[in-house]
Amino acid sequence: MEYRVLPHGGEKISVVGLGMGSIHESSTKEIARIVDTAIDEGINYFDMVPSRSSAFEGYARALNGKRDKVMLQMHLGADYSGEGYAWVTTNTKRAISQFEERLRTFNTDYADFGFIHCIDNDANFDKVMNGGLWDYACKMHDAGVIRHIGFSTHNANIARRFLATGQVDMGMLAINPMYDYTDESVYGKGSTDDRASLYREFEAAGVGISVMKPFAGGQLLDAQASPFRHALTTHQCMQYVLDKPGVMTVLPGVRNMDDLDDILAFSDADPRRRDYSVISRFRPVEAEKTCVYCNHCQPCPEGILIGLANKYYDLARMGDAVAAEHYRNLNRHASDCVQCGHCNDRCPFGVDQMARMREMAEYFGY
């Protein structure tokens, strides 16, 4: 299992985490076995919003005695007080009551990540900020009950409003090729360029991203349901997500042990099975000639890590001094490019990497 370090806090987070959206399809006993196996295989990051509250008991059984091995992403605003289905609430009293009930359910006195849940419009953002829920989250953070404040949203502008507070360490976004490249879903709000810029803004701010809906609810795995009329694999979708700036972990939902086995196999999958360059055939015109850091151009004959160099260049131009330092620490730089054209020939997105190398060398001075 690969791990990434949270910029604010230093925790090591497994790049493959676990969502809960469909796990209620298994029995309590099977849920406990799924979670127990996930932990044993190195998964240490879990989102805690199942579609139905019936899933909680299985998680509680699996986490008994293993709380110190996992990080729980728990939500303020996920309401199960009706018939056990997940609803979104901005009612401060109800949100707090549900959050504290979840702490008791899992026999814990803290949440590693306390997320303001599913805020997708300005009116609800203002309710959270002015209605007491944000103040509660900050108070619990100061008390150590919430170790990191975060949020979930499907709206790029709302994400930016949360980033502007300077108080969040993680945000949960829906990222996949369908949402990034089409207008086929209400979950993919924002233009292709704007969404790409948002991911870089997260990284520049030192705020991590945990990713929901990596398979677009399964649509991307089905040629008939996909807007691209081409089926991607789970591993292609996961690699696509993990190549985005700022992303710490991808949280696919699982229904059973077979699903868990599939996402665990990602860690050992051959790079060719993770290669998602096929999506270059689906890209909209405005996404052409844009580096997506996929590293399909590798290996560079001169040893330049082209994807990383591109990412650090884009971030440095946004004012990210840390990214500029990371570029300086690379063993090989853009100035080492001999303009052989190997990368241009291999780039599925039509990027003139030779020109980018010249730009980088001029920008950084080497």
C-alpha cells in the first residue's frame, strides 16, 4: 500500500481508502469482515457516511480494538434520524446530535476528520457559517475532539469558499473523467479548466483532497451507461484520480468482498492496467494540449520526471513556493531536455512537452 502525507498534520494516509455508499448491501457480519480485511491490507482511511445507518454496526465491530490503526472521516450534517437513510441537514442542533451519536457508536472520543457535510450552494454555506455549526466544528477542533476540519462539496465555488477560511485541512470532492470532461452530471459542476485549476489550488494551499465517486456511480465502468460509450476499469479510474494535484486518497465504495479484492489489487496492478490514456479520445476541445500529469510520456531518455515537473511548474506559477522548491530538488530539470521529441510522440493529450520544457527552464532558470 502506498501512503501520502497530509500537508497539515503529517499523517500518512493510504492512497486507497474505503467509502461506505453501498456497503449496506452486505450483512453486518460481512461488513465487519470487509472492514477488518481492509485494515489488515493497509487501508487506514475510512469515510463514515453510508447510505443507510444499518452499516454502522458492522463498522463498529471491526473497529473495536483497532481505532488507533485508522483515520475516520466523520460528517457534521449527515442525518439518519428519520428512517435510517442518509439525509443532508444544516440544522445545527440535529447535525451536532448525529455527529456525537456517531462518536458513541464507534466508541471513540475523537474524529480524525470532522467534515461539514455536502454543502453545494451559497445559501447552505452561509447557514453553516452563521448558524453555529462552523463555530461548533472550530470549538471541537480546539478541544481535540476533531483533529482536522474538512468539508465535502460538489461545487467548485463552494470549495473555494471553504479554502478561503484558512482553517480546513481536507476537502472531499467528486473526481472522475466524466465529471471533469462533460456536463453529464450535476456532480461535475465547473468547466474542465476550472476544475483542473481547483485541484491545483488545493495543493498550493496545503489542503488534501479525499475523492468520492471515482467511478461516477458505476457509469464509467459500463460502456452503455458511460457518456463516452467506452468502459473504463476501476484501476484506470483510480489512477486518474490519484494523478490529480492535492489528492491524498480515493474512496471507492464497496458492496462485498469481491469489490474490496478488486480495489486492493490496484496496489499491485501492472502500470499498463492503470493507464487511462484512452480518455484522450474523449477530451473536449478546451482540454486539448493540457498536461494532466499522467506520465504516459515516460520514460524520458534524459531522466526528467516530466509529469512532476509539469505539476510543480503549474503550481509555482500560482505562487506555490513549496512546489518551486520541489522542482529545484528534482534530480533532472527542464534545462536537461535535449528536445528529442520522445515525450511529444507519446503524449495522448497533444501537449507540446518540448515547448513546456523550454518555458520551465526559462521560468526557473534551469
